[in-house]
Amino acid sequence: VVPLDQLRTEWKAALADAGLNEATVRLYPFEGEGAGEAGAYWFRPGDKLAVDYQFPDAERVEDANAPENRNLHRVTVWTGREPPILSGRLRHELEHARQWDHHGKALFDLHDLIEDEVLPHKAGGLQGCGGTFINFIPTEQDANAAAAMFLRDRYPEDLLATLREGKWRNLACSLVGPESLESLPKRMICFAYQFRDRCAQVEQERGVPFQQILAWSYDGAAGIWSALEKSRLQPAQISGS
Ligand SMILES: [Zn+2]
């Protein structure tokens, strides 16, 4: 278990690393390891939160929903893990806060579309597999890359090498920080295209063209999708012999 003062130190460092003002984020620590895989969760500003495994405390959920807190970033974390995992998780969740501050709801509607509707057709319910695909969503890759840079600055390499051999390796598996924040929405759309036929299943379920669903998040998204659909590839002619 990480003592509270160490948690506070890691939290402040993670906030500074993410360039976030402490007053815009509210942290809710829990003891133990938590019921979910992630061990930390970020909640969208404005959303009304409910008691569940991501936030299992009615009194603190009420605090998180109070008018003065509801529009803040809210993060839950379980402290029953060793420091590098805990630090990495804090920084990971704060990267989502940074992504939100830059791109807002539209980006996270894309995220939810991919995580909740597209990827379940690929590996939903396959124990130990579904999370692999979720971790490759660009919002998650970037959050893990941010965590990896934060850990590299704060912990010895041999400790991180051990971390990379275990279940939480995603927090330390990058040589570089996030790809550009600016390009994130486009990268989300290109990621969805890697599961193009699963997207067609979503289209059938909803009875709406997939590019229309994308267009509800971003003007221009449908254009990217149809460009991918319309382009025809021919192997390049190689001159000479
Ligand atoms: Zn995440």
C-alpha cells in the first residue's frame, strides 16, 4: 500500500508533468487493488457519476456530483499497488484529462464508439484479450506513452524493466511520449478503419452509415472515412529490372 503522503507527492508530480492545474482535478483514493483491471479511472467533466466498481462509495460519488465539483476532472485510484504502477496510472488518467481539455466531448464520443461498439465485435468478452485492443486505441496509447515518460523520469530502469515483464507493462512500454495531441482525432478515425468490417456491423446495428456516426462527432470525419473507402490501391510499377 502506498502511504498517503507518497500518493500526494506522486499526484502533484503527475499534475505538473501533464501541465494541469490542481484546482481542475479532484482525486478520490481507495484502499486495496479495486475490482476492475485498470485500478484508476478518469471521469468526464459534467457527467453525473453513479456508484459502481469504478467509484464504489456513495458519499464520495455525491461529492463528485456536487455542483462545485461536477465540471472538474474526477479521478479514482486504488493505492494497493507498488509505486511505479500507481504513479503510471495517475499520469495515464491525467493524460485523458489533457486530451479532454484540448478536444472535449467530440474526441471521447469517438473513443466510446470504438471501445463500446466497434471493438466488442472483435474481442468483447474474451477474458484477457479485449483489453489488448482497447489499449491500442490512440487515446489509450497516448495516455500510456505519457505514463512511460513520467515513470522513466522517476524510477530506475531495472525497476521499469521488471514492470515491463508483468501485467501492467503498458504503463512503461514506450521510448517516446504521446503522438501529437493535435492529430489525435484523425488517428482515432484511422484506428477505427483497421476494424472496417466491425464498423460495418455497427452500421447495421444502428441502421445509420458509419461515416454519419463519425460526423456526429467531427465535421470532416465523414470525408476522411469516404476517402479511405474510395481510394483504390494498385501495386506501384517498378521501372527498370
Ligand atoms: Zn485510459
